[in-house]
Amino acid sequence: MTSETKIFNLPDKILLRIIQLLPQQTKVNVAETNYKLYKLVQKSLYANILFTERSILNSSKNFQDGLWTVVGGMKNPLVTSKSNLEMIKMRQDVLLQSLSLNKELCGYVKRVMINPTTVIDTFAEGLPGEKDNEEEEEEFLEERKEPPRFSMNKNLLDFIKRNCTNLEQIFSIGEKPYTEVTLSLKDISNLPKLKRLDIADFQYLTHIVDTQITHLVVNPMVSSNNEISISDDAFSKAVKNLQLLQFNDYRTQSIFLNHFLKIWNPKEMLSLKSAKIIYYHGFNDNDIGNQNLVLDFLRVLNPSSFKNLEIVIGCDHMACNCLADLIKELSETGGLRLRKLAVKQLTVHRDHNYSEKFDYYLSEFLIKSPSRLSLRFLSISYDVPGDFNIGNSVKGNGIQGNFLKRKRLFEDTIQKVANLETLVMPHFLENAACYEQVMSDLLWNGCKCDHCKSYLSIFDYYVMHHQYYDGLEGYMTDMITPVLFGSAGKTLFRRLINDLDLSFLEYPQLDTYWDFHTGNGITHFDDDTDSEDCQFNESCFKPLTKCLAHFYMNYVNTYGEAIPSLKRVIMNGEFFERKLGKTDEWICAYD
């Protein structure tokens, strides 16, 4: 019996599991071998569909690239935006045609996600004035000097919502959700297996009772009416059925929790499994009351079921001690034993001291909390100024000593999380870029391998021949290493699909590039070559990411030694995996 025959004799469930691990193109190749595999591949290929402007990163070191079928752009980083968007439009049209011709495929579609989050209605073919509309749009974009924008085929979205009745999720991510993705009340009734609902209007709460919805996402409200009109019994019943409650807006969170806590029996425990909440003290007098709502909400969570928490925290008053109340509730009073934790900093300040304050309270929690022994996943995300300037020229906040102090605190703390398996730092490089000496040391005294010796000198040349706009000072000035590496870090972060920080591992990584000029007004010096003729473009980004991977490796080795159970580290968009059977060796999955 040949190996090929043995494979065909495997049960369909096992074959399907194997197929699900394959990259997208490999699945297509397998489907062309015989009819049995063709039918199995269809189930996997259409189950999870991701619409995006980018292609995805492929790696033989993990299975991330097989998680979703991507309808996106081209891999060539130098292709024009216009050509890339034309390819995306064509791929969306082909998908619509395939689903229309073979309705059986609609039954396989379970999850649909759109990234980024700006939908422009496509100009339907054959409509009167189509050419004029396209020309007007192009003229408008040209006048605004903006690149062509990603657009989603509205006809395709409508078709999916009407015909893919096994759909469990359809959503977009980002600050401005698509109105086209928003499900109407009719859509909800037409999708009996829907498990996730993103709302921007509280009237939708009335229609999630007696449904299978277990994941509720509360976005900023688009309606001026922020009252929750649902009956108390129906509201309680709807919340009881939830497994994941996700707040993406501070104000709507307060309205929701205020109503919930008024009607909820405090002696009854809420059996959520996961939540995203916001605990922030800004300059609004109501913030203290809103914080108390969060603390009261944490007290009604059932510790035996609640295992995953994403929390956005911040206090913009240096002398205030309100974060201590949160740490006490999480670590002492509540008795939570978390398996996954994501902590995100929120602040309007750029001063180093506010990040140090965040570090202190995070360290307090990780050391004192019972969760330090149960945590398997930890993500820590910093709120970093867009120009990576924390007052370097005024207060000396960006000196290397401040960075080293924070580094030591983190290394001393992280080893207390003794059973951690995954550590994620989505904004590590941007955070480090706030300390110029650290970035200059990376450029001039970094890795000594052949690759880094060749390319770091080239990026030094880039710094010497460019300038940027210093927003604090209000003028153009010489390019500095923090802007170079910080901008690269922001681009690397966009590899991660950021629906929830808790769910980074559930999606493939996007293949993102930086053109070395976008952001912070970066240009050549006046007497240099015109920027359009600059040799630094997207093709230079991959060599830079490899240099950064070598820079990260020093930190990865340190964390790996401190936590023997650690299996993977994600820094910005770089994935590091511990080699099987090699406790002291790590590999980078993509660069």
C-alpha cells in the first residue's frame, strides 16, 4: 500500500484537520488532486475569510498562515497602490462569482473579518455615470494628495449576509467600523448560528435574547440615544448567555455597566469566560465613578469560569493612587485565576514618568496576584507618542538610565510568572525608541553578523541624509535613530491583526512594509536628491526587519532563561519560537 493510498484511507475528520494546517495556496493545490480532497479543502478554504489590503506572511516554522483564507493584495512590496487595489477588487469579484455560482460554498462560510476599516462603496458595473463617478473619486484623491484607499465590495458583503446562513461572525476591526458590515435586525434573524455581534446602537440588545450570541462587542454609539430600553429580565438573560464581553469605548462601557449593575443581583455570579474592559482616570470628573463601575463589575464575575482578561488602564494624575484599587481587586479581593491577560496602557501624556508609573502597578499585580502561577499568555502594550519623543530635550526623560531602570524592573518581575508560555509585547520597539541612546547603540554598536554589518551602515547613511518634522519644537530637523526604528516598529506592529490582544495567535500575520518616508514629515535635505528618486523604499524594509530580529533576540534569550516554560515571544510583529528539545535556542519565524 502506497503512502498516498494510506492518506486517502484516513477518516475525513483527520484529513480535514491536516488540511486546516496547510497554507492557503497548498490547500488549493491539494484540492486539484482528486474529488474527495477537493470537497474537504472547500470546507477549510471557505470557513474563515479575511479581507485585507495586504498579503500574509508565510513560514515553515508555524501554522499561522493556514488559519484564514486571505482575499488581499499582492506580495510585491513595490507594486503601486492602484495596481494592488485593482487586484483586491478583482479577487473580491471572483469570490462573489464563485459563491453565486456554487451556493453549496455559502454553507461553509463561518467567519468573515475585514481589515482595515474604511469601506468605500464600489461603483457597480453598468450604472449610468459610472465613469464620471470613478473620475471624480480619483480627482478628489489627487487633490487631497492621498493614496487610493482600500474598498470593500458592498455587493459581496450583502450577498454573504443574505446567503451564508451558517455564519458565526462577520465584523471589521479598527477605530471606525464599517457601516456596511453592521448587521441589520433582519440579518440577525436570518443568521441562526451567529455567535458574535458588534453593536453601535443599544437597540440591538433587544434582539440578542434567545439567540446563540455569546460574544458581544460594544463599540462607540452612532445614535444620539444612549439609553438602554430593553426590559430588565431580557437584558439579564442576554448577558447571562455571553462568554465574551468586549468594550471598545469608555463612555458606552459606563452606560452599559451602570445599567447592568442596577438590575443585577450582587449575590449572583456572572459566568463570563473572557472580557475586555477599560479602567481610566483622565480629566473628566465622572472618571472616578466609571472606575468604580469597573471594580463592581469585577466583583460579580465567577472566578471559576472567568479566565481571560484584556484591560486598558491609565491614570493621568501623577499623585493619584487609583490604580492601586484596581490591582487590589484583581490580585486580592476577587480571587481570579487568569490563564490569559492583556494589559494596555492609556495616557494623554508623553512623559516617561507615566510609563514608569504604569510599569510599577503592572509589576505589583504580576508579583502579588494568584494569577502569576496560572497565566499562560501575557500581552503588555504601551501607549507611545507618535514621534517617540517623551520630552528628551526638556526633562532628560529619554536618557538610557531610565530605560535600563524599566528594563531591570520588567526582567525581575517577569520571572515571577513562572508557568508563562506566550509573551507578547506589541509595541516594544516604539517604547524603546523613546530612548535615543538605546536606538543609537543599536545602529552603531549592534549585531556584528555579516548581515547587520552590511546593512546597519546603509541605514546610518539614511539617517545622515534625511530630516523629519519635530512636532514639539515646530521645525524640520536632522533625522534621528528613534524616528527610524520607531517608524519601523509601528509598521511591524501592523503585522498583527488587532481585534483583541488576547487573540493575536488566532490570525495570520500580514506582510507590511514601510517606504522610509511616510510619517513625521520625513524628507531629504534640500540640497539632496528628490525624495521620489530616493533609493530607500519598501524593498529596504526586509533587511531592516532582520537587523531588528537580531536586536530582539538578546531580550528573547533573557526572557527564555528567566521562564523555562516559555514557548514563544512576540515583539511587535516578530515571532520567536523556542526550538523543540533545545531549551536555550530560539528561532525567528519570519525574518
